[in-house]
Amino acid sequence: MNSTRFLLIIGSFVAVLTTSSCEKSNRSGIPYVPVNYQITVSNPEFSPLLAVGGYVTIAGGSQGIIVYRYSPEEFRAYDRHCTFMVDDNCRVTMDDTFISATDTECCDSQFLIIDGAPISGPAAIGLQQYNTNYDGNTLFIFN
């Protein structure tokens, strides 16, 4: 009886540790890189962000960041690191339509820019998204 109880306790402990470590890992496998940027949207360098549907690409994250203006008050920010075969370090670029980004370097996976979801190609996981906060002048991008 004592050995059964001991094994049950040990099994529960291992299950809790396994669950905790999975929650901390990045579901896409993209390496964690601290992101904490501020963009003044009115700066000429970021003028494409003045219009809904505009985007810019900035340095940062794992393979760079695409910043997309989703609405007058909302922005989306995605790591350019493709989520298919992450170790190949391939990156996505915006398409001419401004509605998707594609990995033309490795696998031709295509992602919808409004939510980062994969829409074609072998990638099954969406782009790594960063948090954004906009105060009407400054856009904050962070994880």
C-alpha cells in the first residue's frame, strides 16, 4: 500500500512538472527574444503605418518584425521567422496584396496578416505574434 501511494505521489509530481514546462515553451518553436520597442507612428520612417492596411518591417525578434496597421486604433506585430522547420531560420515577407506574408526562402508557406494564421503551404502553426499597445501617437511592441 505504501509503495503504491509513493508511486502515485511521484507520478503526480512528474505530471505537474511536465505540464508546467510545456506552458512556458513557445508553441511555435520560435526562439524567445525579448521585444520592447516604441514607434512614433507620425515619424516619416513609419509613414506606411498612417493608413489602415499599411505595414513596415523593423529589426528585432528572431528574424525581424512585421508591423501591420489593422484598424485606426489597432496594430499587429509578427515575428518574420517562419514556423515551418524553425531551425532553417527562414523568414516571411509581405506579399504585394498586403493581406498575407510568405516564406519564399524555404517552404512557400503563406500566412494571413490580420491574425498570423497559415493559409497555404506546409506550416501548420501561425506566425509568432507580439503584443501591441497604441496611445494615439506611440506604438508599443512587446512580449
